[in-house]
Amino acid sequence: MTNVTIGTRTGYLGADGHVLPADAQDFDVENPATGAVIGQAHEIRSSEVDMVVAQAERAFTGTWRDTAPDVRGALLRSWADRITAHREELAALELAEVGHVRKEVLGDIDTAVRVLTYYAGLADKLEGTTFSRYPGRVAYGMDEPFGVVAGINAYNANIVFVAVKGGPALVAGNCIVYKAAEQAPGSTFRMAELALEAGIPPGVVSVVTGRGETAGPLLCEHPAIGMVSFTGSPGAGQAVIRQSASTIAPVVLELGGKSPAILLPDADLELALPSVLHSNFVKSGQSCIAGSRILVHESRYAEVTQELAKRAAAVRVGLPADKRSEMGTLISRRQRDHVHGLVGRAVAAGATVMTGGAPAEDGPLAAGSFYQPTVLADVTDDNPAATTEAFGPMASVLSYSDIDEALARANATSFGLSSQIWGNDARTIHYLAGHLVAGTVWVNAHRALHPTVPSGGMKRSGFGREFGIAAVREFTRHKSVVWDLTTERALPYT
């Protein structure tokens, strides 16, 4: 097998390894920090998807379904070990294709290893259920795999998404076909290659790529795909629901967010402010769990706004491979234009730019898609900055007068992915945590994702759960078995 490296042309990866079709329709993959073309990706075709899925079906029925749970776990541990051994190689792929800074990329790789290690340990601990005892009857339940499932990934955490979807899918006994992000497919292909090198049977982990509007439906509408796990925008999630309806396949959706970060009057600002800013600027703001609506009590609004602006202005934007860089690039000029346009609409609606508000184009950044860390003040609830997901480095600061107002405004959004509470008043924190409409509430913490803690959305942020045992349940379907042990009974038609 030819390993995927920077500048590689990617085709599709199935039971036959990485295939590069000779008559392919390819599209360019660019380095967002330089604008240079660094590779080509294959636009997958229907016949090729059929082939990859059929190979995955054969791997499921012939091998993986009946592989012992402890063996599956051992193979996942071996996969995690291979990822660790190739940490620098994977980091180089992500730096080139996505443009996150090195620290962020290495963090993603380490998270993927933790996730796979967790599910490896869980593999032989999944249990069934026995139901109420009745004379002469045995009844039990089992959670069985779907067979072949699809994992459709966004670009902002490629390596993490491979583990978050693949870990629970594989320990449950499924084979998985990933749709790699078209903007940055390389690390997903390399992760799958490492799975094969770790000993996971061919066909159990497969990868296709292509533009979302073409490759997505080919997977979501495929009759042999048992379920779909999707990460992306709400609009794309709606499309996945419509497409999967053709086969009535269940879906797990992790979609966008417009998450609130509530600073209580007694919040420790030395702890809260850098943390809230980091939740907005990590990965250049390309994070669905960014605390982008910062709600500050009116007694501290001026102080907090000025301090946030001062700290944001000091964030060093630079080339991803530069160890001094604290924030890298957006994925494309198109995404940078989206962020800049949103800032412009926010200002037109009354917001004040405290810092940033423009592309970062100094020196070596000029050819890339960099944007300045941006803090907006005087933002009202109906301002575009408070209603639209930027998916870029833009934080909005809003003022509130009392806790019930803060709660109502925090919930006044169509999203419900995460929330942050910063403060020390236990009674107020408990009240807010119980009433915030969000799949995850972090208290004096942000981005505190862990393999053991389920995570997911409400409202337009999606449904279903990732991480924890809950994720394994998403990749299984329940079956009840009722066994009548009696021989003397009234029979029909006699």
C-alpha cells in the first residue's frame, strides 16, 4: 500500500487497499495557509461506493461480526499504538491541509488515541439484558451491530472524528465507511491505513471522498448502509435526514452551535477570560462548541469587554508550523469571506469592534486565509453576531442584569450544543445547569470533552450522543429473544 503523504492524490480505500482510479475526476486540495495546491482528491462515483460498501459487507459477514470482543479490543489498542507511533506524520498532514497550529493538531491526535484506548477497554464489557422471569420462559435482549455504517466527517477535527465514530462502531461489531472532508482528506486516509497496519481486517475500515453534495447522498441513500453518523452544519444535517429517509436508516447528528458563556458577578476573571477566549479562537474559531455569546453581568460589562479585547489583541496569529503561533488559518478564503461578511453585518446592526474585525494579511500571512481574533461589544440578541454561527474567530459580548434574564437569553437560540457557566455561587450554578437547553453544560471549564462523558446536541444542534457507552448504543440495534420452554400448551387449529 502507498501511504498517504502531503501532496498525495487520494482515491478510495476499501478491502483492496488504496485505489487510484485511472479515469478519475479529481479536485484540488489546497494548503489554506499558503493557497498552494498540495494534492488532489477523487470525486467518488456511485459504482465505486457500491464496490466499497459490498466489500465492507463481506468483511462484516465473513469476519468482523463474529470476531471475539476481546480481539476487537486488542485490535483497537494496536490501532491507537500505531497512531502514537505516527504522531508527527499525522500532524504534518493536518498542518498542511487544515492549518491548525501544531499544538492543536497534536492535541487532536492525542485525543484520538485516548478515545480508541477507551473503547478498546470497553469492547469485552458490553452486556445484554434478561427480562422478567415467567414460568417456562426465557427472555433476553441483545444489542447487535447494524452491519455497515457511514461516518461523514467535517474538516475541523479530522483525526478526532475518525476515532469518535470508529471506536464505538467497531467495538459494537460494525464495519465503517468514512466520507473524508473534501477540503482535507489526507489524515482520514492515513488513519484508515494505520488501522489496516494494526491488523484490523481489510474492509472493516474504508474511506471515500468527494464533495458533500455528491458523495454524501451516495452513502446516506445506499441500501446497505445501516446507519449514518454525521458531523457538519445544520443545513447539511437536514440533507442527511432527507437522504437517509429513503432507506429509513437512523442517524446521529452533531451539528452547529451558538453557545452561551455566562459570567456570573463573582466569576474569577483570571480563570474565565482566557478560557472563554480560547473557546472562541482555538482552531481559528472553527469549533461548533465555541462560547461565542459571552453574557456578562452589567456590573462588570465594561471591565470584561476591555479586558477581553486586550487579551484577544495579544493572540499571535501565524503560520501553522511556527511554534510561536497561537492561532492558525481558516480553512479557505471562502470561509474567511463568510466571517468578514458576518462582522460587517454585525457592525451595521449596531455592534462595536473592540479588536480585530479584518483579515490578517501581514507578511507571510498574505497568501493564506487568516483572520484577526475579533471581539464585538454592544451586541443585542437579534444582531447577526448573536444569531449566526461564525465558525471563525469572532466573539460577541452581551450584557445582562439578572440571572433569569441571562438564562432566558442564553436559551433564546435555535441551537443547543453546549453552554458554559463561570462563577462560584453554587445555588445559581445548579439552577442554570438544570435549565439551560444544551447537550453539555461546562462549569468553570470549556471544551472539557472526555471519552467517558456523552456529548451531543439539542434543537438544531442535532441528536444522538458521541463518547461514552451511549455512543456504542447509537451504533447498535436492539433485539429481543423470547424462548418458550414448555411442551404442554394449547395449540391453535387443533
